Amino acid sequence: MSERAETPRAEPVARVGVFRQVGELIGALRGSPVSKKLVGLIGAIVVVVGLTAYGQIELNSWNKPFYDAISRRDLNEFIVQVGVFAVIAGALLVLNVAQRWLGETLQLRLREAVVNDLVGLWLQPRRAFWLQASGPMGAHPDQRMHEDTLKLCDLSVNLGVGLLQATMLFGSFASVLWVLSKDFSIFFNGQDHVLPGFMLWAAIAYAVAGSLVTYWVGNGLISRNAERYAREGELRFSLTRINEHLDGISLAGGEADEKRRVAVHFGDVLRATSRVVLGLTNLTWATAGFGWITVIAPTLVAAPLYFSGKVSFGGLMMAAAAFTQAQSSLRWFVDNFSIIADWRATLLRVTDLRRMLASDLEAQAGGSRIAYEEGEAGTLAMEALDVRSWNGHDRLDVPALVVRRGQCALILGTPGTEKTLLFRALAGLWPWGSGTVRRPDGETIHYMPRGTPYIPRGTLAEVLSYAMEPTTYPREAMVAALESVGLQRLEPLLDRMGRWESDLSMDEQLRLGFARVVLQAPPWLVMDEAFSAFDDDTLELIIGALGKLTRTGIIHIGSAGGAHDRLFTQVVHLVKAPHDVPEEPRP
């Protein structure tokens, strides 16, 4: 009885607290080339925010002489205080501009560090393939690295600077409120009751009450935002996929079917967004309610000091302004809760992706493994190779296959075998099975998958030389490679940028893949059904071009019959294993 093989699924990333997530991200940024710039920018922002807080204290102190001058109708003092205001406001304006520049630059450098870290992990050998096969976590990593990192960096800087400002302002104005109300007392039950620091405690109590109510009302926004971003990603992927396969969709008349699929994904987006809208609406009751109360709350709290004769009218205005500053600092959580929830959801997506990328993706899936070893240079060998396929196990009909450089081997797949899985097994992308693959030590293996080859964006010269620098090969060699596969017409286009996957026909893209092989002349070439799409004349060209690569070892996994048979000196078969033994199920 055979067991159906499945794409490996990694264990879901364990959820950790927000502080640990932030700590992991900071730890990753320490090794970034821009880490020193980040530290310098953060230090500069701290200095600027500190100076701004000092300037706001001076501005708050200015309220008393200014409004006292108004109450006394003292024109000269009024003019002097207007001049003082101009100096303070001018200094604060310079600090505000500096803070904006530093904040925007910090966002830019922070995004540079985060994206470079994620892309560096993602594009380690075979890791992107493993991530794609790891289940929901591997869905749309490109969007997480692009849009989520952009949002995370912007929100992190804005919230971080805002929290720093709130902290410094509260520390500054708390002392002002304490001094103003240190002798405050209320007359009750026939005697005075002293309440030192009354205005400070009132500001704290007011802000704490608002924060608790806001958290209780808006806590669900974190999960709702995360769900919305996931659904948005699925919609973007669906639209992108349609755009990339317009020819196939149009030829099949599948527009109506694709419209239905888009409608399903868009419906998921609308439902997820509706839940966010409902959460934001409920949150507005709390935030806007406290906002309106704040219009009059500072004056109400400071009024007892004025009516008791302990402060002048100017003192009342200064006390009210100080209460507003302290209370607004403490209400930072209330005012920014929806943004914090958005940031928390984005942080969750980015850090989960990073933890998955940093983990051993291959080790997270079960099943017996093929052993990959470095063998003798100039030799590629397979010993007792058994590949776990979709419907059992496939193996070679010989105990061992040894191919030396310059030799050509053909592996014929019998009906029911999975030739592409064998190809992936040789490349190390599908290690499930048993046996050993010994790769030639220190020698490059060029893998050519079934279908059209990967064609990167860039000039045609960059396409031919991928993944080497175009300057590695002289132009004459590129022209000869194109001519060897019948693509002479492309010679004038070598230095032109283009979207070659749409500018070239399918046949030309296939031949361009072989032109790349001819140009680079790799020590080893492993192909998966690479000849079946060619007509006889083109196949003669391709076989002739490959026949000139006398120092390249070639393994072709495909079918027999045709002009290419004369290329091969060894022929083995991929067959079903006679007795499949079910393995332990994998996650």
C-alpha cells in the first residue's frame, strides 16, 4: 500500500509576546550595516525631543506674564511678551523641522535594515523554496517584505517618537503641576483638607481611566487588522496571477471564472475590513468622548486654585496649559490605540516571517531523507536512490549511476513515475526518500527545469549571463551562443532592457535557456524533459550545441526517441519501487 506524498508543512511559528518580538527584531538590526546610523539618528531624536520639551516648558511659563499683562492692560509688557513668544516659537519651529527630518530619515534607514535582513534570509540557498512549501506562513512573503515592512517602519518611528515626547513632556510638566498645587486644600466638614499635588493626581487619574476604557473597547483590533492584511494579500496575489497569465486565461475563455475567484477574495477583504471598521467605530466612542471632555477639563481642574485666590488669571491659564500638556502626554495610549493595534498586527506578521526564515525549514518536516555528500571532483553519483513520489516510491533500475564530466546520461521515466520529483531530488529541493547523491566537489551544477527557464528583468546580456556578471563573458561569446541555437536576430538587442518573458515567444525563451548553457559552459547540466517542446530542426540545433560542450557532464530526465538519443552514452530507467512501505505521517 502506497502513501500519498505531500509537500512538507512546517510547524506554525510559536506566538511570543510583543516585547520578545521587538527584542528579536532589534537583535537582528544590530548586525545591519546601517546599525550605527540608526543609533546616531535615535540619539539625535532624543536630544531634539528633549530640547523641544524644554522649549514647551518655557512657553508654558510665558503664559503667566502674558495673560497677567492682558489682565492689567499693560501695553509695554504685552509687547515684550509678544517678542518673547516669537523667540520661543522660532526655536520650537527649528526643532520641529529637525525632528521631522530625523524621523523621516530614521524610517528610511530602519526599512533599509529590516528589508535587507529579511531578503538576506529569504534568498539563502533553497530557503525561499522551503518557505513556499511551509504552509500559510509561506504565503506571499514578497508582500510581507514590501508592504508590511514599510508600514512597520513608519508606524514604529512615529509611535516611538510620540511616546518619547509624551514621556519627556509628562516628566517636565508633572513638576509644574506639583508646584502649582502643592498647597492645595479643600474645605470640608468644617476644616481644610490638604491635597498636595492635586492637579498632578487629577491628570494621572483622568489619563488612566481613559487608557483602561480604550484598551477594553479596542483590544480586538489587533487580530482584526492581522486578518485584514492576510485577506488583502490573497486578493493582491490573485490579481497579480491573472495579470501574469492573461494569454492562457483569454485562450481558455476563463474570464468569468477568474472574476468569480476575485469576487471571493474581495468578499473576504470586505468582511475583514468591515470588522475593523466596526472596531474603530466602537473605539471612537472612547477616544472622541475623552477628547471632548479634555476641552474643558484643564480649566475645571485649575479653577479651584483661581477661585481660592492662590493664582492670578495668568496663573490659571498657565496651570490649565500645564494640565493639558501633562494629561495629553498620559493620554498618548488613548489617542494612538488604533495605530498601536495596527502596528502590533504588522509587527506580528513581520516577526513571524523572520522567525520562520531563521528557523531550519527543512528539518521541520518529517520523513526519511536522501543523503547529500560532496564526492570526487569530476564525478556525479547516485547510489541506491529512492525518491518518495506522489503515489509511492520511485527508484533507478540500477544500484548506482556514476556520470563523469564529458559524459551524457539519460534517465527514462516509465509510466506512473514522477520525473520532476527526481529532478528536484537531485537539486536538493526534494530530499524525501533514501539513498545518496554525491555531488562533484567544488563544481557548479546548472539545473534546467521543465518548461520555460527563469528569465530575470534586465538586458538580454544579463539574461544570458544569469547568475553571473555580464562582464564575465565577451560580447563575441554571447553572439556565438545565440547563433548556436538559432537566435541570431537577438544580437542587436543584447544591451536592451526588456520584459523578455513577454517579448519573446515560448520557443525563443526555451532556446534562450540553452544559449545560456552554451555561453556559461557549466561543468554539469541536469535537465528535466528539456527537448519535448522543440520541432526536429530546432532539436538538431540544440543537440549540436550541447554536443560541443565536451567538458560538461549532462544528465537528462525525460523520454526516449528522437534526435537527442545519440547524445547519450548511458541510459537508465526510473521505475516504481516493487514494495512501497507506508511511512509515518508527516505534519
